[in-house]
Amino acid sequence: MLKKIREIYSKSKFSRNTAPKILSLIFALVFWIFVMDQVNPEISRELQDIPVHLVGVDELRARNYEIMGDRDFLVNVKFQGRRNEVINITKNDILVTADIGHLTSGDQSISLDSSISVEDIIIEDLSVSTIVLDIDEIIRVPIDVKIIKQGSVPEGYLSEEMALSPQQVFVSGPETYVNSIDSMRGILSVSNKTEDIIKDVAVEPVDSNGETVTGVEVETNYVTVSIPVSKVAEVPIQPNTVGNVRTGYGLTEINVSPEVVNVRGQRETINALKFIETLDVNLEGLSESFEISTELNIPEGVVMNQYLDDVKVNVTIEEIITTEFTFDYSDITFLNKASNFRTNMSEMDGVVLLRVTAFESIANNLTKNDLTLYIDAENFEAGTINAEVVLNQHNEFTGIEIIPSNIELEVIDIDAEEETPIETSEEETTVTEEETNELE
């Protein structure tokens, strides 16, 4: 086989002028090297502001870490190669990366890797070989909700303690940001509200200075706020007595201390509330005054707006006695009597007995001057009438008895009396004439 190849080569043109051919090949190679070195030489070039691509961001977040602060970095890249290739290199041909997928919390220094997409181009240098990233762990924690009430309810009303649903909102994000949150704050106006408030209020994360914290995620942006609004009023306290005192005695006075109590409740309930009773105060068979401490019987839907340990009830019980006074007929006055009428009362002799039944303290201090008996003459007509004797009003008496309660009177019309002619006898006329003559 080798012999055959030699025969073919010896018969071909390549076997002729071998030395010049080899010399030409060597000359061509040297000339190519010269041209490449002089016409398309190796040069270096630098491109500025090449962005650094962060590799492993998703992996970092999957491990619950986040980049804090700056994450955009630029470097200058110096590279070398043949002039024709080098001058055509752009930023898109260069890739600078930093692998951050394995990082943990804190300030982390990461070495930069670089590559270029054009063959035979070598990256000589980077302006910086490392970058520093602040890495923070992502946490999820509950944050208390705080609602700020703006304005005030009208006078006579009270906004009570609010209820929140939910009371906390979960917030997730970098630990530094989340730990700076003081509360999930919302604002609710209560101005001029007279009924219960139920409203969904927007909330946002704020720090201790009230500034909004960004860079975190909240699981809900609204909370339901409920604020009962009550009407406030002062209501009288009324003692609730049961049973009867001993026969011959009476309840003269009952006082409570305090006299009023401050309460609150729904507007309709308070508007309908006229008083609040005490628990039962038993009077059955009692004959002496006493003081007792008791409690209030608070109606449903009413809340005490003040601390009240107990209520003191002071009960005054007195014996009921009867005292008597005697009035002459002349002591009795006439009311509403017409000027043209007169009676024969002044010509009559008689007395009226007045028996007054009252509490002992009243009866013992009562005098005749405190009492007036009268006859109402408004409807008098001339003739004989049966006039009722009346005592002037005394509400403090428990009973009165007037004996007799009626007096028979003659009512005379003065005008009619003057118009009636007077008949005279002859004897009276004669006496008159004789007396006249004597005068003469």
C-alpha cells in the first residue's frame, strides 16, 4: 500500500520543485504572522457600568431571606483580544454575576464572576472583585391593632371600650422592617355618633413615630371595629317599700342617700327610665323610725356609671293621734258671700267641734290659729239653708271630723228687706204727734 502511494506521488506534479514550495509555505506563514501582528494587533479595552446580575435570588427567598438596601451594583470590566473583535464588544457581551443563593443574615461579601460571549477575548480585570449585601431573614409575626378615635360623641353620650376583629394582624417581611413596626394603626371618627358603631377600618403598619413602614406584607388591610355608644343620665333613686307599719302609726318621711345615680345604656332604654328602685325595704309591723343600707335593683340594659357601694334609706315612722278644737259660731267665716245677703249667724249661739287626726309631730304643734272653719256662700239664696262647715285645706292631716258638719241658717236679702213698707198703728201715730207738740 505504501509502495503504491509513493508511485502516485512520484508521478504527480507535487514531486517537482519541492524545495521552492516548502520555502514559499514558510514565507507565507511568516507574512501572516506579521500582518496579524501589525494590521489586527491584540489590544485591551474597558467598558464601564456593567451591571452585576444576582444569581440565586429565588433560592435565597425560598430559604426565607431577603436583600436589604442596595441590590443594584455596577462594575468596570477590562478585557483583551484582537483589535477587530475587541472594538465590537458591547455591554451585552459581558456578564458579571454574584451567587447569593447560599447567604445568611448579616453583611455578606460575595465574589464576582465574569464571562464574555466572544471567543479569544480575555477578561483581564474588574474594578471591584466583591460586593457587600445586607441580608435579612424574612419573619412572620402578629402585630397588635390600634385604632385612634377622632372627635367625640355628643354631650350626654359615652363611647365605650371598642372591640376589634381581629385584634392582631400577621405581617411578614425582613426582620429589620418587621421589628420596627409598633402597631397596625387605623383611624375612626366618632363625632356626633349616638348609636353603636360597627365599621371596617383600614389599617397600616407604623413605627413608634407614627410613620408608615414599607417593604412588608400584611395579611389583611381591614379590621372590624365595634364601639358601643351609650346615653348617660342622672336618674332619681326611689325606695321600694313593702308591708304596712303597725296600726295607729304612719310613714311620715322616707329619704335616700344619694338621691340620684349616674347610669348609662342604650338611648331608648335610658329615655324610658324614670327612676331606679332600691331592693325591698320591709315596713311590716314597724312603729319606730330606722335607717337601712341596701342596694339598687338595676334594670336590664342599664349600667352603673359610678361606683356605689350601697344606698342608705332613712325611714321616719310616727304615731297618729287625734286632737280637738272648739270654735264658736262667730269664729266661722263666710267666703264668696254676696254683699246683698246677710245671715242670722251672729244672732245664734253654738259651737263647732273640730277633731284633727295627724302624725304626732304635726298634731302636737297645731294651734287653733292654724285652722279656719268657713262656709262657702257662693250659691246662697234668701231663705233657710243647711250650710256645710268646711276646714281650710290641710294636706298634712290624715283625717278630720267637724261636729256638726252643717248649720241651719237664715239668709236675708238686704235689698228686698229695704223695699218692704212698714205698717204703723194709730197709737204709735198719736204718740208721735204728742211728742211733736212737746218739742214745739
